[in-house]
Amino acid sequence: MFDLFPPHGLDQTIHVAVLVGLYVLLFTTEVFGWVWSGLVVPGYLASVFLIQPAAGVTIVFESVLTFAIARLLSDGLGRAGVWSRFFGRERFLLIIVVSVLVRQSSQIWLLPAILGAIDARFGTSYRLEGSFSSIGLVLVPLTANMFWKLDVRRGLIQVGVPTLVTYLILRHVLIPFTNLSYSSLSLTYENVALDFLASPKAYIILLTGTYVAARYNLLYGWDFSGILIPALLALACFSPIRLVTTAAEALLLVGIVRLVLRLPFLRTVNLEGPRKIALVFTVSFALKYLLGWALAPRTPWAAVIAPLFPAVQVTDLFGFGYILPSLLAAKMLATERIVRVLYPTYQAALVALVLGSAAW
């Protein structure tokens, strides 16, 4: 076994899986022209299937159900002349709203009934761990959105194949031959949003954040690279240090990527679109990798730093949301504006936090 990843850091997070999944998705986009969307889905979903397959099946089921209900509402309202068919930000907002209702129904009624029937029939004892159901907070709407863009058949293929390839790489290469371990997995949303029953406030803030972002985009033309970004930052307000580390990581990525793009062998390479996002996230992963080893136990500097900050772990210094700082940095690089990206995003997040908390 190779100690490839720094201990007490990347070896117990799904950043590695997200990186692998991102490159698998980039390959399918470049070679087959598949849709470049749901960037965290392959790595995140592959990790879930590794840890708890029942949770993975549940997410796929809820994603398909979310898509079906949202599409039915959109087409039904359009045919009845009550409303036009949903598209763009309104479509994704509809998907998020429906996904929350689906997850509520699934966790309270559908899943207990289904698992109870299976247990009664086969004498099993299936159950879902609440600590892993938080992942549906983002995975279900992102996956359902891919189904809408492609239809269910193509969506299952273009979601399933990258997820399967990522799963195989993790299961048969990285986990057996490196120190990557999911035995004590650290989830970004672990202390922010558990299952619906345990943390309904998180879902209320998520819905409020996506609505605020959609309205700001309509009224002021503010582009957040996805209305989910301010909503997730609103959730990060539960741990304010995450707001600081997310902005700091995004700014650091902008500076480093600008320097990287000046390298002679990269000046003439086409690194726009999906390639630039992959490059930014690769730099983000490299920074976390170096930071993990720099603060790893048994290093001289770690022995000096640890007594000064005894309660701080390496993962506490990471930005929120795996790929969220990279998306912010990519937006800054594309627009050549820093304040015009950070200010609207953080303002929308804080407004969502206030309104969502008031509603709660």
C-alpha cells in the first residue's frame, strides 16, 4: 500500500473521488460530446455506492422521481395554458423544490414502506444511515437536472457510465493500493444538513437561496455560475469560517491559475470551457494535497502549529462544497472581475440565510 495521500486530510474525504469523476466526465465530453453538467455527481455518487449502496440506489430513485414530477408539472402547466414550460433557472428552481418534497416523502413514507416490505418478504434488515442521506441535498437535484437535459434513458447512460468508471477506479485501484479510506469519511455537509427530519432548516435555506439567486439574476443580471452556489454558501454560514476559507481559496486559485497559464507549454493550449474548470479544480486539489502534507502529523512545522491551533484540522482550511471555490475562481478568470463575482454571490447567500432563518 502506498501512502499517497496526506493522513487526516484527503485520505478521508471524497475530494479524490470528485477529481477522478471530473476527469472521467471531461473525457466523455471531449471524446463523445456528452453533456458537461453535474460535475460532482460521478465522484460523489460513486463514493456513496462504495460506502452504502442502498443510499446510492435511493438517490437514483429519488432523482428519477424528481425529474418525472417536475417534467409533468412543467408540461401540464404549459398545455393547460396556466404557465409556460419551465426552462433555465426557473427549471432548476422547480427541480430543487420538487426534490425537497420527494426526499421528504421518500424518507418519511416511501422508503420505510419499501424496506419494510423487503424485510418482511426476505427476512433482511435493510436501513439507511441518516449520516449519509445529507448527500441527496445536492445530488438529487443535480442528477434530476441532467435527466431533464437528456431524457431519462440518455441521462442514465451519461450519469451511469462516468459513475461506474469512477467507482471501478476507486474500488479496484485507489482503495486497495493507496491509503485512501472511507472508513471515517468526512462529508462537507456532514454537520450542516443531515436527513430532512433532522435538519429541515437546511432545506428551507437551500430553497430560499436558490429563489433569491434566481430573482437577482432576473432583476440585476447577476450570474453565479448556477443558482445553487449562493444557496450552498448560505448553508456554509452555519460555519462562518467556511465563508472565509471559500473566498480565500477562490482568490488563491485565481492567482495561481493565471501564473500557470503563462507557462510556455500552456500558452497555446486551448483551456477554455470544461478544460479550464478541470484545470482550476486540479490546482485546487494540488493546494489541498500540499497543505495536507505540510500539516501532516510528525512533520516539524506541524509540531509547532498544532499547539497553537489544537482544535483545527486540515479539512477545516478547505473551502466549502468541494468544487464550489473552483467554480467561483473559474468565473473570476472568465470575467476578469473579482469583486463583481464575490459580492453578488455572498450578498445573495447572506440574504438567503436571513430570509430562510426568518421563515424557519
